[in-house]
Amino acid sequence: MKLNIIGKSFGTTVSVAAIAAMALAGCGSDNNAPSGTTGATGTDASSAECGGKNTLTAEGSTAQQNAIAVFNQAWGQVCAGKNLSYNPTGSGAGREQFVAGNVDFGGTDSPIKDEQAQQGAQRCGGNEVWNLPLVFGPVAMAYNLDGVDGLVLNADVLARIFQGQITNWNDPAIAALNEGKTLPDQNVTPIYRSDSSGTTDNFQKYLAAAAPQTWTKGDGSEFQGGAGEGAQKSAGVAQAVQATPGGIGYVEKGFADQAGISYAQIDNGSGAVELTNESAGKAIDAATFAAEGNNLVLDLQSLYGTTEPGAYPLVLATYNIVCSQGYDAETAAAVRSFMTVAANEGQQGLPEAGYVPLPDRFKERLLTAVDAIGPTA
């Protein structure tokens, strides 16, 4: 079933339409600038053209569902009557449904590539599929540990937890990072995504980059660690951690905040770093594009391995996958309209929803790619 974001609730999560409305209102601030004025990242937001069909469909990443709600709210404000119906089923499903032609675009936290990208090109009439990064999402290491505030972990410890090598919270490796804290004699229960997940892929890529001698399981959208309990989707991980004393799981910051769950600081080698939009943004400064052109895949390896003081390294880029060409004219115009609003006005509401807005240097290339999306030649 497709979920109409505006006016609907995602079941067990907080209504993302409410999040979007709150974010766009500035959480009570007096910054109610109309479209066409300076946005959150300091560049002038230009209102999109509002042509094309009124309703788009998309499916995929749960990591971006709350960001999509913000973007959809903004799109409806800039272009009256426009709406996106987004089904948050996970990154793997998003890529599959896009390739199958069942949705106008897909949401994924791992870029579409290789054979699947070739299949997508067939769906797009022989035209290239583009990965367009619209938002960065910090990933929280959410935990359920009574009486322990400000827990500090690092990549080595996380790798050993999710491979089943650290099984108790008073393990000496954890204690060494948490001097002065009383850690309980309690079992550690890792919680991982049981569905095909770009968050899983990014988490495992982080472990491989930051703890290469310890994490031996590789990466990919399926969890490889072999320890713990699985849960479906981001909301499911948050709920499982919340319900499991001694539990720990990787989940986007916004979902952890909604659930009121504590999350750990990460020591990247230069001291413990608390997860904030500012500390995540400092790490994002290390990210680069992998290649030239309009297929905007990001190289996050330098980000994951950063030892920059004050930089929180566990951040994912979440993409929308689109046809460069091959849409009908009405769909192409609507996709351009939605993506333009998302890159401009939509970025203003992201911090309140738990995301980091795009840096200006990324936004410039993103808007160039969006402008190039076209119908079948």
C-alpha cells in the first residue's frame, strides 16, 4: 500500500507530516521566509516550475522517509496541489521497484549500480540512471542501558559487538572508553536491520573503513555480522532497542529522537564525539563526489575514516534514483519540480527532522543534474 505522506501517520512512528509542518514552521522561530529567499544553507532558494502531473510515486529508503515528508510539505506549499506518495519499504525494495517501473523514482541509501543500474537503464528507455543525493542522515548508535548516560564507543568495539565477540556491557574494551562510569553486568543484544537496507550497507562500510583489522564481514545491504536480533525498517530497529534491555542498534538520528532513545558518542581516534548536526556536518566536509557528470555518487570512505577532532563519522547520504531521460513529459516535469524544491526550500526544515542539509558545494551540482532530467528524446 502506498502511504500518502501529507495527513497520514506511519503507524508506530510519529506522524511525519507533523514533523514536516513543525520543521517548516521553524519550531516557533520567526524565520518564515517565503520561497525565493535565503535558505538554511545560505544560498538563494529559487522556486521550482510547477508543471507536470500533480502526483508522483516513489518507494524505498526508510532513512529518508521523514526528509521526504519535509520535502513533500514544501512542494505542496510552493506548487499548490502537488503531492508525492512515498512507500518506505527499504532501500533494496526502492531500487527494485524503480527498475521494475512501478514508481517514478526510488529512494536508496546505497547507490544503484552495476547490473541493477543496467536494468534501470532499460526501464528508462536506454538512458542512464542517476543517483541524486538530497540529504545526509546521521546514524545513531541507539542503546538501552539503565543508568548509563553518555556511553562512548568506537569502531573497533562496535565491530566486535556486531560480530558477537563482545557480549557483556562490562567488557574491558567498553570500560576502557568509559572511565568513571559504572557499566552493568548485562548481556549485549545487537539489533540489526533484517530487511535489505542501505543503512546496513553504510554501517558496515563505516566499520570496514574505521576498523579494518576488526570488521571482517564486508559490506552490502544485507547484515553480515552474524550476531544479534533482526528488526524490519528503521522504526522497527528503534522499537526493538527501546524494548530490549541491553540492546544496541544502528538507526537514523531522527528515529532515535522520536523514540526518546539514548545514543552513544563515538571516539574516532581524537576523543569522544557527541552526535549533533554540527558534528555530523564537520565529517560531511570530508565527502567528495566519486566522478564527474550528473550521476552524483558520493565517496564516503574519507568521511568514515576521519579522525578530525569533533567530527561524528557515522553519516549516510541518501539518494533518489531517477531516469536521466526516458520519462513521459508530464512525469519529467513533475520530477524536476519536486527535486528542485527538495534541494532548495525543502532543505530548510531538515535539521528539526534529524538530518543535515546539503552543503552548497553539493547543491550546485545537484541542481545542474535536476535541470537536465528530461522526457524521452
